[in-house]
Amino acid sequence: MSKLKSIIAVLPFAMKNLGRWRFRLLTIGLLVIMTANLSVLYQSMLLSQQNTGSLQAVQLELPYDLLVRLPEGATPKPLEALPAPLDPYDYGKGKSNIYTVLSKPMPFSHAENLLIYPCFSPYGTWEVWGIEQGSMFFTWDTLTGKAVNQIIPGEIILPKDYASRFGYRVGDTLSLAFFLNNNELNQVDFVVGGFLNTDNDLQKPLVLKEDLLKLTGNSPINAQLLACSEIRSHTTGLVRNMNKVYPGAEFIYPTMPTDRATEAIADIQSPAAWVIRLIYAFLGLGIMTIALVTFLERRKELAILKSIGLRFTQIVSLYLAEYGFVYFGGLIIGYIVLAFLLPYFHWSSQLTQNQLTSLMLNNALTTLGIFLLAVMYPILLSRAASVNQLVFARQIPLFTAKIDHLLRPKPEFLFREREENVRILQADSIDQKLSGAFLRHPGEHVKQGEVVVIQESWFGFRYREWIAPCDGTFTEYDIYTGVMVFTPDQPNAPKYPYPADILTTYDRRQVAFQSGQSNGSY
């Protein structure tokens, strides 16, 4: 409760700052308004194009739910070996993921294997399908009073329009030919047994599998027809899931043109994603620049707040209150402006309210994330800065450290500390040069805790002070390794408690090495 009261206590001060920095905060608000309008309008235009393209793609009228054309060498799997073809959820078409519809994935209910081979006919090359005797996927009219779907050996069932295109009638003889593997031309005569009585797309001449095998010379089964009524509702994950059991296969299903159109439009529009990213990038840079400039100008204010005991959580609350007001205010005004602008764009009528709401929600969350990242740097600077750094406008590193021992305690350094009774530090050295500044030099006397070397790195984000580990003399500095050696005034001065196993390992190596020398085996 006390923390909550302390946070609430800074709100009046935040309101005063809103008036004090009103022009800069107003600039941030304008950036939010522009971003909300540009991003939502641009994404809604892209989404409407996807919707239009998908609607213009006509679905295929097919008697089956899925046709799998197997790659060379693959064999059809039994029905029980096939997975559920769909994913649990159907997302909005394309890559927009605008809405979600719950689906009920169903397994395949029926499977038929067939052969598909190109054969020569009197009217060119026909793709002929060899089907099973009692296929459930096709129906045709025999015009002879014979039962429907009863194909007999030696018969061929033709698409409905072949009667008018080529003049075939039931009972006519039709010759088909096929080149065998030995380049021998095999020819078989068929009798027209009927015509398919539907106007489905992609209809092909049908014969029994046994008859097509006689014509093609026992060629392997290369296709499969599958029934799953859920495929006609959505196809989420269909191709991906089927590729797991039939890698490299071709899949044909009723909504394939729509899916292909959606994928093509999404690929064409993929560069447009960079426009959206640039809009948000400019927003982030603008907010961070204004927030950083404002921080630099309010250094003394923060110094006073810190000096009177304001905690870091209160400073964070101060920032969040100021920028949160600008964020929500800019977002609300931006969406009000958007509501007036949308009717002037023709594509807005092609979007559903759910789609617009989702776009606005995505924009709000993205903008919030950018806001938090942009003000994070000034917040971290406020946390890391001391009153002295704020008052005198000194550089403020985000990460500071005081080091009085070896960060990388190599065994040879610890061995030297033990044998010579010295203390060793190791600063960063690049190209035989110290990447920092000496405050004490070799030969000078130092006090324990006194700063000997200062180093800055990461473009000033990190600041480290190497401090004397004991009262004594700064006796040595190695320009190659950055090693600094200190000789303590008191021989029994305490040492830093390094892990004992490092030095133990070094001692064992020394014993093994000396033993090898004495035995002459080195």
C-alpha cells in the first residue's frame, strides 16, 4: 500500500510536466496519430486486395475432396496410415491472420487408388484415369438402361462434352495407344459405355484400372482419391500435413485456386511489409529522440528528485504517467480521425468490422511496444545516473563496476600471487595499448580501494574502475597482457578467495611436468 501511495504521489508532478513539455509531448502525440492512420489505412488496403483476389478465384467443382498425384517411385498408403489432413484452427486467408474460426479436423473417410497416364487418341493426347469397379466419386449416364456407375471391362466413360466435341455416342469404338518402355506402341480398343452426367472441372476419360494396366504395361499406381468433407470448408495445413506422408506430391482440391491466388497476392505484397516496418521504425526513432533530448534537459530536475529521496519506482512511474497519457491520447484521437477518413477510401467497404478491429488492436499493441522500448533508454539512464553526473552533465554509463580482483583467474597468475606474495589485476589491453586511463602509475604507492585504472567500452554504456586490492606499491604493468602487479605493505594482507581447484590443477601440471623432466620423457 505504501508503494502505491508513493507512486500516486508523483502523479501531480507528472501533470505539471505535461504542461511544461507540452510541445514535445504534442509532437509525440502527432507521431502516434499519423502512425495509427498510415499503418491501419495501408494494411486495410492490402487486406482488401487479398479479399478481392480470393473472391475472384473460382473454386473447382470436383466429385472428390482431394486428388493426390504421387511422385515417381511413391506408393499410395492405406486409409488408416493417413493423418488428419487439417490443423485445429483455420486462420484468415493469406498472411494477415485477421480472424480465427474453430474447425473440427476429421480423418479421411474413404480412399481409392487409381492410375493416371497420358494416352494417344484419335483426337490427340488424353489423360486417362484407371478407376476401381465401384468408385464412389464418379457418376455417369449409360443411356442404355444399364445401372449407373457400373463400368465393365473394355468400356470407357467420357466427359460429357466429348459427345458434342468429337461426336462420340454410346456403343462407339475408341482406340487408345501407349508407348511401352521398349518404345513399342501398344493399342487397345474400348467401347464408349457412357458419359459423365455432371459438369465438374478437370473431368477425364475413365476406364477400369485393369484395362489401363493392359494398355500401359502394368505401370505402377500413381494417384489417390480421398474423401474428407471438412476440406471443402477450409484447408488450413492441408498441403503441409499431406506432404509429411506424400513428400513431393501434387494436391488438387476444390479451394486450390483460391489458395493459390491468396498465396500469389501475399507474395506480391510481401515487400509492402517493409513499408509498415518503416512507419513503426520512424515512430520509434522519433519517440526515442524526443525522450532522450527531454531527459538531457531535465537532468537538474532529476538530480533534485534523487537528492530528496525519490525512489527509482517513482521515477519510472513519472515517465510512464507522462508518456502513457500521450500514448493513449494520441491513439484515441488517431482512431477518431481514422473513423472519418475510412469512408473516403473505396476499399474500406470490402472489410469486415472484425478485420478493422483486429488491425487497430495490432496497431495499438505494436505502438505500445515501441513506446516502451523508446523510453527504456532514458529510464535506464535515470536509474544509473548519480546526482553528481546529473548536475555536472557528465557521461552516464548504464553498467558500472568496481573491480579489485582477477576476472579471469588463470592458474599462472594465482601461482605468482602465492609464490611472490603479490596481488594481480588484469585490465583490457588492445594492440598493446590500455583501453582506458591510468590514475596511478607503476612505482607509486596506493591505498586499498583507490582507483588505479578507469575504462569505458560499448560506446560509453559500460564503465569500469580497477581499484587497488591492498595497501602497497603499484610495482608492474605489462602492456601485452594488461596485467598490473601490486606488492602489499603487509606480507599477510588478505587475498581474494579464488576457486581452489584452479590452482590445484596448475600444481598437478607442474608436478607432472617436473617429473617428466627428471625421467627424460618430456
